[in-house]
Amino acid sequence: MSDAKMIKKKRYDGKEVEVLDETYEDGKPDKADAWRKKIGSREQMLRYLESGERYWFSEDWYGSERRKTPA
């Protein structure tokens, strides 16, 4: 990361600090990301899907769009 650009910004208390500048590349992806090919085995795929289901539909976890207390 020695080639990373650093910029100076003011902190909440007014002191200037160096922070990492934008590191992404401009543009759009050429094709859709094939997440199924990134996951090696069937067990890993099932774990991935189960954790997603648990995040969105479980009573003890809260998805980003769900309320902690029912309306």
C-alpha cells in the first residue's frame, strides 16, 4: 500500500489528519459476478445461503430493513 494516496482532512475537533484517499477503480463491471463459482463446495454454499436467510428472516437477527420492535 505504499503507492496509496493520502489526503489531509479535518477531524471533528479541527485537527488535520492524513487519511487514505479513494482506492476504487472507476467504471462498471464487464459482466455479472458469479458468486456460485467462488464458493467451492455444496456445504459452503448451503452455509452461505443459511446465514443470509438467518440474517433476514430470523427472530433473533435484524436485517437492515427490519425493525427491532414490531410496529
